Amino acid sequence: MSSEGAASEQVEVSTRLLLGVLISAVFVSVLNSSMVNVVVPVIGRDYGVTEAQVGWVITGYLLTFAVGIPLYGRAADVFSIRRAFAVGLLAFAAGSLLCVWAPSLGMLVLGRIVQGAGGAAIPALSSVSVVKILPPGGRGAALGLIVSSVGIGAAIGPILGGAVGALAGWHYLFVGTFMLTVVLIPAVLYVLPDASPEEARGFDLPGGILLGLAAGLFLFGITRGQVSGFGSAGSWGSFAGSTLAAAGFGWRIRRSADPFVSPDLFKNRAYVAAVVVGYFCMLANVSALVFVPLLVSEINGLSPGEAGLVLTPGAVALAIISPLAGRWSDRIGVRPLIFAGLVTMLLSVLSISTFGAGATPMIVSLGMLGVGAGFALANSPNVNAAASALAPEEVGAGLGIFNGAFFLGGGTGPAAIGAFLAARNEADAGALNPLYALDAAAFSDAFLVLVLALLISLVAALGLRSTTAKETT
């Protein structure tokens, strides 16, 4: 049987099971990040280390995650998706086990690094699996369901992390992650096809490493800038290293006989537009999720639990609307939904900057409802747009780079906006928003910057193709 026939049979027999496994994997990945983040202060106290030292529990994971995403995407083009996904899950499980037994901070950070190296397979290969296995007209709904699991995991994670950390200890969070991953490994081996590409292709490891280093060093520069200032040697050195790695990657793909990706990929206007939209959309979404709890805690005096409730309407909207938006994108095209989502996010963030910062938490919560709904409308159609812009042989590497940029947006946004917020607090000046009339000017300014990020996304979205199922063959 040909690989095309095998894929067709896979779709017919087990589409629901396939999606169930992929959604579960993404949920576990997001849950792992969101529940661990809330217990980092407790980990620091247990090991008796400084805030900067315990920060490596998050930073180590993020760095290997950023480096690994494009590598796994390309691996899906060269090897079978099933093998690449299984290897990633095995590493994720091994890292979780190291974290369970970690007697010291150093061992815990090592476990988190291994976790990140394996966990990068999950976002990279989940969307690739959908695009490679499902027909063009059936991808949107599947991608929407995966995005929905992200919202659910992000909403449940902090609650679960706080509860388990308080009742049993933070080590048990990694026990849960390990057990869930062990269940997922045989499930992935069962539902994913083992068809390798018909045409043998090389894996340009140097090119992949250069791309991963460019992403990882950029993210590290941002995180160092938040801690030590963007004028510090660590921050500027990381940015310089990232620039050199990116230049080396560009040189490599032009000179290599079998490059990591074709240079023509970056001449693909529709694809590049989707990457830019994804980066800035994710930057705005994650930054809002980080700074809204900080806003209502510092200005309104809410407890962490009450601050979490402010985010709940947005998380619910994301979980409900994402599958619908994906299905609609298959029927009416991606551009109308992406524009509607970005405009909804922009108006919602602008409302928080103008009327919400320093006002009642109810107004902020309504703003986050709009952010969640807008993100749901834009996100899965944008993934669909990126996939539809790629040739079949570029899907793995192209979506790997797309997911890497998407992740970088979520990683760099809070750090950059946090540094800006600190600078505005120190300046103690009036709000940049001329319509703002309350007493939290620095927060108003921070959300105004997110408006700028969404404006960039809107401009980039003009380059998208309005691909529909009928137009795609």
C-alpha cells in the first residue's frame, strides 16, 4: 500500500482517536508548563536558593523548547511522524522522572532541560500530524480543537499546580506528568502512521542547530534583559549570538545541497505573513494573561485565586470558540476570521488600557473575554493559513518554524512588556493613552503597547491568502 493510501486509511478509521491523542498530548504539555510556573517560589524556598537561581527551572525548559521545535518539525519531513513524536515523548517522560527524583536544584534544572527537549515535539508535531494526515477541507476543525486544549490546560494548570503543591508537594506534579506521558507513548505509536517520505532526504543538522540557537539565544537575551536590564552584557551578548546564528542559518540554507529549509520558503509571502501574525498575536495574548493578574493584584488588591477568576471568561471563550473557528475557516476561508479575531483582540486590549487599568476587575475581565474570543477566532485559522501556504515537502519544517515563532512570541512578550512596565513605573509619568483618566498609568501604557503589537499583526494579515477548502487541491 502506498503512503498516500495508508494516510487515507488512517483518516477513515481513526480520525477521532487520532485527534483525541493529539489533543491530550498538547493538554499535558501546556498543563506541565502552567502548573509548574506557580510553584517556582516554593521550589526556591525548599532548595534555599535565590530567585535568579530558581528562575532556571523555567528558563532551562524554555530554551531547549525553543531550540527543539523547528528540529522536530523538520524531522517530520525526513523521518516518520510517529518515530519523531515517540522520541519526543520518551525524552519528556525521562525529564519528568529526573524532576521527580531531583535532590538538588541542579538536577531539577537538568530534568527540566530534558523535558523541554522532548516536550518541543508536542506542539511541533501535533499540527504537522493534522496537516499531513487530514485532507485540506478537514484541518481547520482539528486545529481548532488542539488550540482549545491549550486554553483548557492554561486555565487548569495554575489551579492544579497550587492545589497539588499545597497538599502533596511540588514533586508530585512531575509524577502526574510522567504517568500521563507514559500512557501517551503507546497511544501515539498506535494512531500515527509510520510512513516515511517516499523520497529520501537528508537532515541538515548544522542548519537546524543554527536556527535553534538563533531562537534560543534571542529568548535568553529577553529573559536576561528582564532580570539584569537590556543594557547588561548577558542580554546584549545573547542578542549578538542570536544575530550571528541567524546569519549563519541564512548562509547555510543558501549553500547546502540539501538545506534545512529551502530559501524560497522565506519568499513565500502568505507563509511569512502567517508567521508574523502568529508571533505578535501570541505576544499580545500571553502578555495579557501575565499582566492582568498583576494589575488586579497590585491595583485592586485581589488574591491570586481571585485574580485567576478574572481570566476565566477568556479561557472559557478560547476553549469554546477555537473548534468553531477552525471549522469555519474550512468553509469561508481564513482571512475574515483572522481579521475579526485580531480586531476583537485589539479593541479589547485598548479597552483595558483606556477604561480597565485601575477600574473594577469586572471591566478587566470583560476585556479578557474579548482577548480570549479574539485569539480563538484568529489562531487556528492562522495555523490553517500557514499550512495551506506550504508545499507538501515543506509542511514539517515550515510548521516547525511557525510554531517556533509562535512560542517565541509567548516567551518574549511578558519579558519585554515587564521591562517596559518597570520603566514606566520608575518614570512615574502620565499615561501615554490620551483617553486614560485613572490611577494606574504604567499598566495603561503596557496594554497600549499590546495594541501596537496587534496593529502589526493586522498589517501582516493583509498578505494572507483567503484559502478555502474549495480552493485547495
